[in-house]
Amino acid sequence: SYGEGNRRLSGEERRTQHKRAALLKEKAQVRRQVFVTGALVSVLFAAMIVYFLVYTNSNSKQLFENDYNKREEALLEKNVRGKIYASTGEVLAETIQDQDGNDVRSYPYKNLFSHIIGYTYKGGSGVEQLEDYNLTHSDISLSEQASYDAAGEKYPADDVYTTLDLALQQAASDALGSNNGAVIVTEVDTGNILCMVSKPDFDPNSIEEDWESLGADTDSGTLVNRVTQGLYAPGSTFKIFDAVEFMDEDMSKANAFSYNCTGYDNNFTLEDGQPIHCYHWTAHGTVDLEKAFAKSCNCAFVNIGNSLNRDSFCELLNNMMFGEALPYDLPSGTSSYNLTADTSTEDVTQLSIGQGSTLMTPMHL
């Protein structure tokens, strides 16, 4: 027999011990699972914080410009919106105070820079919209901030300097006069925009008061910047592309090109059945490629255009950014053309002289 200290465990007692051991093991597993889950959540939370910090830092301008972001209103409570300057130093836009002491945006040259400089009303347009982030942020030093704080004044926000030339802008506007149209002058070496005029124009100083009437006048499209958003037939300027493709395909053939222009060519007709003809039916006589280009001879270039390899020509035009957005930060139209293996001779004839369905923005051209 066994003593009290060495007695055998009954079956019920063994089962109880097994249950207790299983329960302890299960609790240990739960604790491990809780620990692992907590660690994973902590890592994910830390990763999210890092991601949001990196994203907001690298996309601060886009987030600032988002319609849901009200930070601009808060900034303008303590900052005076910056000035916009011409390349020659003239102020094109500035913030002044009205009779009631309220900050209002002023455009000293009124209609002259209306489309390119733009306005701030209803989200803004032009340079005002493009540089909104810089124009509302102030980068003055702490000592300067202290000086403005002591005087009880708002901080001056950053200014923006453009490449626009006042004299050129005025000359272009005067030349266009009361005609509707577009003028753009660029610096060839840099691509800098020196002048951009679109008419009809408007006075940005009264944009808020005139907004409804300008929006209702859909026929004139006054608010549309014709330089960047207007799509027009490029006309004879398209012959540049014809000539480049002609020389690219076969330079010897281009050098040997000769055509006798009588002022019209019955081999190619327009939509109304009329033969293709040169301006005022002018007969240019025998022309080579250089003279045909100099005289803008429609008949010669229609012959050239219809002789080009269509796939190769499409590749050239696509490389010239037809059908895609221009590398320009403000809203702009997309130029287009129609040329496939099935395009009719009549349509290729129109394409060759920049007519028909061919469209370009003045900026692209």
C-alpha cells in the first residue's frame, strides 16, 4: 500500500491536470498571438506615419491646391499675397487695401495681361493659379517676422517674376487691335514666353462683378486663352512638317524635286470638287522644294504630301507632339490630325496644306 504522500492519482485528477496544462498552453498561445498582432499593428502604424510625412512633404503644393484644403484662407489671414512682376520689373499684379481696409487684388495693366497673369476669383487662372502656393507663402526670416509682428502687420508673401516683356506685350496687343485672335512670342534658345496676348480679353480688376456676364457670353469665349486653348487649322505653316518628312524619307528625291505650278492642279480636288489651287490662283512656275516652300505653293505641297509614306509621316507628327499634352503647366488644348492607311486622297490633300480636320494650338505651333 502507498502512504498519503505517495498515493496514486485517480483518473479524474489526471484529467483535471491535463485540462489545466492544456488551458495554460492555450493562454500562452493567445499571449503570443496578441504580442505578434500588436507588434504588426505598431509597425504598420509607424509605416503609415512615415508614408504620410513623406507624401505630404513631397506633394505639399498639390495638397495645398486641393479644393478641400482651407489652409490658403488661413495663410492669407497672416500673409499679404505676393506680387507678380514682368521680366523688366513692372508690377503686373499686387495686393492693395480698399477704402474699408480689406485686401484686394489689383492689376495695374488691366486687360493687357488678363489671360496669362489671370485672376484669383473662383479658384483663379493663369500665373495667379499656377503660382498660388508661392504667392501665399512667406519665406521671410524670423527676425523679419518679429519686426512685422511688432508693427502689427501681415507678413509679405513671396513674389513671382515672369519672363513677360511689357513692351512686347503692348506691341502685340496694339497690333491685334480689336480683332479676335492670339499672339505668342517666345525666346527660341530657352523657350521663355516673352509675350502672350489673347482677344477678346477682360479686366481682371472687375472679374467678380463681370463673372456672370462673361460666363453667359459663350459665343465670344472671352475667358478662354486662345494661345494655349484655342484649336485652329495651322494652314500653310503645316508645310514645315511636309518638308521635313519629305527630306527625311529621301534627301536625294527632295533635292531633285521640281514642279510646274500653273496656279491650280486638276489631279487633286477639294470637298466641293474644285481643283486645289494656290493663293489667288497665283502661278509660281517651275519650283524646287526651296522655292515651293518660300512661295508657299499649295499645288507643289499637295503633290509632296500625297507622295509621303503615311506610317512614317504619322511617326513624325507624333514625335512633334500631336495628340498629346504639351509640357506646359497651365490648361492647354491638344493638337490633332487624321491620317491612316484608309484616309482618302482628298483628306490627305487637305492635311498637306494644314486644312480639313487638322488642328493646332498657337502655342504648339
